[in-house]
Amino acid sequence: MRYPTTRTRRLRTSASLRRLVAETRLTAAEFVQPVFVVGGEGVEQPIDAMPGQSRYSVDRCVEFCKSVSDAGVAGVLIFGVPDRKDESASGAYDEGGLVQRAVAAIKERVPNLLVITDVCLCAYMSHGHCGVVHDGRIENDASLALLARTAVSHARAGADIVAPSDMMDGRVGAIRAALDEGEFVETAIMSYAVKYASSFFGPFREAAGSAPEFGDRRGYQMDPANAREAEKLAKMAAEEGADILMVKPAMPYLDIVHRVRASSALPLAAYQVSGEYAMIEAAAARGWIDRVKAVRESLLAIRRAGADILITYFAREFASRLD
């Protein structure tokens, strides 16, 4: 049988057929929406560096989280933006703190929404670093006690998952031990196991007011040049009791997402961070890219690299665009 030397191709195939044969899929059940919480009542503060995103007081946060749940998004990741800071980060583990009150209110009003809390000290420290500072140096072990105390306070408020983002050595083990001692054995830990010292965090630091007053975080966050180290840190987090691993940022580190996925059987999250979000929004605002297509393509890339969970500021909006 002879075949023709030239063939014609259809310009379009049906959307149903494309979905049927797609190797990588997106569903709202994989999405997590980050949320910033501030003090006051009736507050919704737009974030200049992140168009379309806002900080919310607890009451407005609950309303926003209800809309997230209604969109089919699996969960939210809560960040506190306090008015008061000190050298012991006391607001981080205050039982009446912003995150604690927000968690309790969300679980009461939106009980089916998964609530994840960021466990870190930087936004609550007067100096803006992620741990206790003494003589210009981070005191790793002294920081662990405060991080564990913060995680327990979040669990007590009703958090389903606590997510330590500080990058102190041993923090997952310290938090797991404190949670178990407090009888929060079912509270899961999502470890920011692989968190790079990235320039893509800039808009977040404006949103959270968490930029360090001196130095930088390269001493405890990862060097962007390193890849094998990511597998080592992911393994350490798993051995200390992490239930979920995370890579942050996502798109500049898709190779790392793939490596961690290949080396661990734990569920893997990837965080499409503020700089990634702002970059897409800025290019779309100038008419340089198709915003909807670019967002979808970026999320597909993260899933295709191996992420099970997508933490993205686009979550609520794009949950309704997936078809």
C-alpha cells in the first residue's frame, strides 16, 4: 500500500478530544490560594505590586475565602501582616493573633475549605529575618522553639496544615514533636523543603511587610545555583516528619520540581510566587502576552514538571476557567 507524500492537517480539533488525550490536566482541587490578613474591620487593601490581589481584615478574609471555596479551590494559605513587631516575634504565636483569629473564623464559616498556615517569624520580627538574631547572626536552635510554638497555636485555632517557610535546620522535626505533644497528631506539615533565595519574592515582601532590615536571607535560603542540595533537603524534611514537600519558586525551578518529584513519593506542592504572578500581570497589561493563555500555560508547566499541588495567586479566578 502506498501512502501520499503530502498530507493535510485539520486546523482545529474538538475541545472534547483535546481534553480526552491531554497528558497533563488542571483541576481546581489541586489549587491553593494565598491570602494576606491584616488588622481592623472591613479592610481590603489592594497590593500595588500584585494587581488584583489585596490584604484583608479577618471579616473580609472570611468573605474572600468563601468565594475561593465556592470556586472549587481546595484550600487557602494564610499569611499574617501584623502592625506590631518585636525581637521575639511574639505576634506569631499570640493566641489572639491575626492568623489564629482568621483560621478560627474561616473554619467556622467555611468548614470544608482546607486551611494552611504559613509558619515563619519574619513578618513579626522587628528586623525582618526568619529567626532569632543575636550579634548579627541567626540563632537556629533558639528559633525552633518559637516556630514550634507558632505552629501549635495555629493548630489550636483549627489549621488543617501548618507550613514552615523559615528554612531553619530541624524545624520540621521540632514542629512535629510539638504538635504531637499538644495532641495535634492529625495536623499535617507542608514543608517549604526547597526554598531558594530568589529575586522573585520581591512583591510578596511588599505585601507582607517582611523585607529584612539588614543583610539578606542567603545564609538560610538556598543558592539558585544548586540542584542536588534540593534533593538532600527534601529527604531531610521527609525524615523529620513532613507530610507534603514544597518547591518555591515554581517556574524558574521546574527542573527542581521534577528532581524532587523523582526522588520522593510524598505529595509535592509548587508555589507560583508573587514575582511570577506580577511578571505575567505586567506583560499582559502591556498587551505583550495573552493573559489567560499565559496563566494556563504556566500552571500546566508546573503540573507537567511533577507538582501535585499548585499554590498560585491565580487560583480563585482560574478555577472557573479550567474548561
